[in-house]
Amino acid sequence: HDGKPLPPYLPGQYLTFQLRVPGADKPVVRCYSLSDSPAEAYRVTVKKVLPGPDAPDAPPGLCSTYFNDHVQVGDILDVKAPSGHFVLSTTKTTPVVLIGGGIGITPVLSMLNAVCESGLKREVWFFLGVRDGTEHLMRDQLRRIQREYENIQVRVCYSRPAGGDVQGRDYDYEGFVGVDLFKELLPSNNYEFYVCGPPPM
């Protein structure tokens, strides 16, 4: 907006938004992870939070609804510079395991994209755990990465596959991302682990 370049960021960092949501008494503050590799633009990926099955009459998420239903191209938002310490070093070449659960995919996806764009052949295992295909974010992008980068292994777990979900096409394993799966797949324990997911994970 002011014509200056955007502050740089590290893969895994987040933006803090101060939102003027219609109907709210005062500005609402929310943090959203940057979901792409560091570049000349910022990308956040905001999942619209709907009422859960245990509270069907509850209102949908205040800020996620605002982003998904009201924010338009050209709107001006108040955003602090990127921050956060959950970051992947862009200078190391040691093997890493990136683990995302649900919308927790966003910071580890930023890390994954940064490795892809670095040109380094850093060994990466990327695990995503979701309930079923309706929650499988960035499906096409992850498939493309799996095809194009021999140093990156992508594995997707559905804890409760839906009727139309097909193992081998939509997901790799039924169940949860966890230690048993790591013991089965990882060739050693010589990895740095980065995890972002819900509390049970």
C-alpha cells in the first residue's frame, strides 16, 4: 500500500492481522501462518470454521468467515510484519521430517516449498494427517511435489476415510500420523522433526 517492499520472512513464520469485522465491538486480532515459500508476496490459507457436529447451532468462526466471505481483492488490511520462531533453517542441509495435522499444514507447507525452491537435494519426509478427503488441503500441489522431487517423500493419512476416498489415489495410509508409522517408513532416526497440528497430535 505504501509502495515499499514487503518485509522478508522465514518458512514457518506467521502474520498477525488486526481485523475490523462488521458487528464486532472492537478490532479482532488473529494470527495466520504464511503457507508458501518466502517470496515477494504473502500467502495465508484460511479455512472457514463451521459449527461442529457437537454444537450445530454455534456460530461459524468469526475471522475465518470474514476472510472467506467478505475480504475482496483490493481491500486494505492491517498486518504486522512476519514473526515467530517455528522456522526451518534455509542454510542447513540435514534431513527433516515435516508433520502437519489439518490446517496445521500451513507452516510446514511453507517449509516444504522453501526446500523445493532452494535447489538443494535435502532429504524431506512430509506427513499430512486429516480426517478424510474433504479436509485434504493442497492435494494437487503435494502430488506435484511428490512427482517432481526425488529427495522428497509425501505421505498422507486419513483417520476416517469417507465413502469416495480411495487409498492409493487420495491417501496413503488409514489411521493417524505417529511414531509407529515413522518406525515403519523412516530409514533412520537422524532427522529434525517439525510438527504443527491440533492438541491430540
